[in-house]
Amino acid sequence: MDFSSVNWLAVVACVVSNMVIGSIWYNPAVFYKTWWKGIGKKETDRASSSPTMWILTVVAAFVEAVFVSMLVKAMGGTVAAGLGTGFMIWLGFVATTSTVNHLFAGRPWVVWFIETGNHLLSLLAMGAILGAWL
């Protein structure tokens, strides 16, 4: 692993884009209410929002962006390569493992589409940002 090729400013931009996409995606005006009901929660239930949850979310996005960066560079370091890399990561790892988890959890398919859709959009954005900045 060659961390010297990582554009750290682009990684930070990816973390910001991940957080923005997630906050829009899970906004009550977009998919939050459907997702919340789909995971078996009632409208009166409150989502937990601890500092630890947010810190770990940012750390996870940071780690993801670093490794997406290395893969985008290996794939050619262009916006097209970044988009392709983001899609391949989503299809090969996120969509497949999420499908298995979804099947065993017995949740409605709409939950799978909402959750994996957020990851797809975030990975495509990361790939495009990293491809443009490499």
C-alpha cells in the first residue's frame, strides 16, 4: 500500500461529500421516513445521535476514501476511472454483502434500495472527486 500517492485534500472532500449525501438521502423529506418504517421503527421512536456514532461515521468515510483513492489511481486516475471504480466497489462488495444481510434480516426490499443507493451515490461521488484530483 502506497499512501504517498493519496491526495489527502481530495480524501477530505470525499468525507464531506459522503456526509452531505447521507444527510440529504436520509432527510425526512427524502428517504428517512420510508427507511425508518422499513427497519421496523415507529414514528415515535427516536434515532440515536451520539457523538461516538458521528465520529465513527466520519472515520469510516475517511478510511473508505483513502482506499478508494488507491484503487482509482490503480485504475487510471481519471473521472471515468473513478466512477467505474466506485461502481465496481459498490457492485462487488456493498450490494452483495448488503443483500446477504438483508435476506437474513428479513427486511423489506425498499430498505435495501435506500441503504445501498446511498452507498452507490457516495462511492460514485468519491470516485469522481478522486479521479478529478489525482
